[in-house]
Amino acid sequence: MRAPAAYTFLASFACGYQTPQFSSTMPMWTCNVQSCKRPAVRTSGDCIICNGHLCAERLRPTVHHCPGWQEADLYDPAAHKAEQEELAKLFEKINTSALAARASSLQNGIPCSIPSFHYDRETQFSVMGGMNYHVNFDLQMELAGCEVATLDFLEQTHVTAPKVFDFALEGDSDPVGVGYILMEKMPGISLNQCRYSEDQMKKVISQLADIYIELHRFPFDHLGSLDQPGRSHIGPFAREILTDLADSKMQAIGPCSSLEEYHVASIRLILDLILREELYTQQAAQTQDHHQTFYLKHADDKGDHILVDKDFNITGIIDWEWAHTISEAVAFKSPMLFLPVLEEKGYPHMAEYVRKGRVQHQFAFSCGYDIADWDGFLGLFRGLRDTVGVDNGLNWTDWKVAALDRYRNDMELQLLLSRAEQNCYT
């Protein structure tokens, strides 16, 4: 999506709302190529192969030559090598003796030993989900604290998740040398590492539906992330796309008291990131009830967070660091396989969220993502407009003409258009 078009599309959702602006904002990252100090593009500007944070200019194929994920034969071995090097640097920082001593103290002096750390990609992905690269340090510490708070909250539920025994944030004068969470190792292997039959998948889906039903028993009054271990307290969202740097400090959206407040604030931030060239550089609302409740949602839909045994019994749900509370319709909207299961279990209202969840998917994937699949985005965006009855029936070209005229007096949009005319975008 060209930046002006992205801005125009998102502005259509935030039109008419004024939200507080962050003061003295600065980019999450600056470009680390040579002496360039331009803002690095979030997500798509992060290259794990060259360990780069790249600005829009340095992301051009004529400048940045690392293979993309689409070139699997070249990308996969290069990414694996970079991953191995990054983990080796992390391992060097860990004081295993101090970590073993801490584990021993938690077990009333029972001696504990820690095998030497080494890189084993196959083992890593069979027992845990993916890894997060290039996360801002302060945000990384925030994520760790929120994951601990989420796992602590889950102990009062019947959701099988790792138990936290101890944690420390980097910078806490901890002798281990790095921030860590010492948690229970769950049995089983990741679902996406399994080959399963249709009946085995139905068995897993039925168990996942029970987890959804269990989480539905615990509503919250705000949208955001659990942030205080021992308390069911919702704080700001611990998500990079919803976080900015203001006055050299992390400042995240939330907690929000309504879905409308959340959408307006998040879209306003995305618009600011577009203007600052941190988003959408390579491609050039809901009603509010008087009182709303929100529910905890795991942020991963790929399946690598689900652990199963050989009989496809779910043994645990892991990787809760990005979990947050969200509206009921969003929290329980997928997958479609839940539809008949939830109805059979006597939860037709939750099944209805699954049935109508497509518009939630369309909205989520149309906002805040640097979408490499342009044709796919056009289909999602057209489907979203047709579903909600806003500019429905218009193809992309006709919608863009109408939108540019509708927002012709938007000064920020005009700034982006002037940049495009100066060949800042392709």
C-alpha cells in the first residue's frame, strides 16, 4: 500500500475524533546503516539476517540485498545462521551457576543443574513457539512482566499453562546477567509439528473450545495487558505496534474502557507512524455500549503455542507474552472449526462470534500491517467495505479517487502526497 493510500484508508475510521498526541516523539529505532539517522520502518524494516533496522530508503531492493522470506531457499539457511549467532551472544551473557543457585533456593536447597545452552532449531520449535527479534529493550522487559502477570492470572482458571516459579527483569541487579522467567516445562510437542488426521484435529478443536469457554468466565472492565503479578490488573497494551517513544520513555495505548476508544487511539498512532515513515513505506468503528466487558485473548493463531501429547490431548498453552484483553466478539472469533463445537457444547452466542468473525479478521488485517501480499490486501479491504456497507461496491481505484477527494483538506495527507510526488515512495 502506498503511504498516502494507507493514510487515507485509516483516516476514514478515525475521522471526527481528536486523540491526545504524544509529545517529543521519537522513532522506536533509527536506521543503523552507515550514518543514516532516519526512522527505521517497524517490522518490515527489521532484518534478522544482517541484524539491521532499516529506513524506507535502505529497504529498497537496490540497496538492501538480503533475501526475503519469499525466497525460502536463500532466506531459511541465512535466517537460521543469524538466529544461531544471536542466541550464542545471549548464551554468553547467562550466568548458569547463578541461575542454578536460584533454582536450588526455590527447591529448599535441592541441588539443581543446568545443561549447557546450545542451538538446536528442531528441538526448539518442537517444544516452544516462535521467537521475537529486534524488540525494543524497554518493551522486552514490559513483555516479560506482562507474561508473568498473565500466567499468574491463569492459575486461577482451568487453562493449562506453565506455572511461574521465579522471574527477574534485566537491570534488576540480578546475578544471572539477563532477564528471565523460570517456569514449568510443559509436556508435549507443538501442534504445528504434528501430522494429524481429521478426527485428531476435531479432538484438539473440542479441547480448545473448552479453553475458550473457560476464559469466557473471566470478564475484564478494560482493554489492555495484565501487568501486575498477583492482581488481575489491566495496564497499557504490551505490543510494539501500539507503543511509541515519547520524551525518551515507552508510552503505550491503554488501558481503554471501550472498543471504540481502542480503535481510535490505535489508528491515530498508526497514522502518526505513517507520517514519520515508520509504517507503510514499501507499499505505497464500532458502536459503544454504556458498559462493556473484555476477555483475555492469546495473540497467536498459528498453532505453535498449543502443546499436545501422542494422543492429541492438549498438555499446555504457552507463549502468553503478547496476550491482552479485547472485546468478546474479537476474543472468540476463530477458528471456523469452533462453530459446530461451540453449538454442540451449548454456547450458541459464542458460536455466533465465530460465524461473524470474518469482518473482525478483515478489519485487523487491514489496519497496522505492512502487507507484502498487495492483492490479498485488496480483497480483504474490499470485503471489509462490502460487509460494513461503507463505500461498498467500489474497486480500489474508484475508492481511492473518492477517498482522496473526501480528505482533500487533510494537511497530513497532503504532506504524504507531496512526498510521493518527490519520488520518496515507489
